[in-house]
Amino acid sequence: MEDKEKKKKKKGAWHIGWGWYLAVPVLTVLSMALKRGINDVSDKTTSSVNALDILKERYVKGEIDKEEFDQKLRDIKEAR
């Protein structure tokens, strides 16, 4: 009877279980991968919009003519 009481007293923060040693690193890696995946998707969307905005800006400034604008516009659409 005394052995059971001693075992119960030893339970605490350090005796929760070995599962935490596996769960915490796995959850950390998964959350980092999810964050990186979300950032990659948002970066791709932003870069394609930026390319089109830059092209329009160059055309408005007169840096490129209509023919070059149309060609580059087709290139951007094909890259998507």
C-alpha cells in the first residue's frame, strides 16, 4: 500500500509522459512548415501582380511602346 502512495506522489510535471518529447518537436515542425507554405503562396500572388503593375507603369511612363507592352503582357500571362 505504501508503494502505491509513493508512486502517486512522484507524479508531477516531469512524469507526465514521454509523449511530450515527441509531440512538441513534431508540432513545432508542422507549424513552421504551414507558415512557410502560406508565405510561399502569398509571395507568388504578390509577385505576379507586381510584374503586371510594373509593366503598366513602364508603359504609362513611355519607357516601352505598345508593341513591347503587348508582348510582355502575353509573356506574363503565359508564365502564370
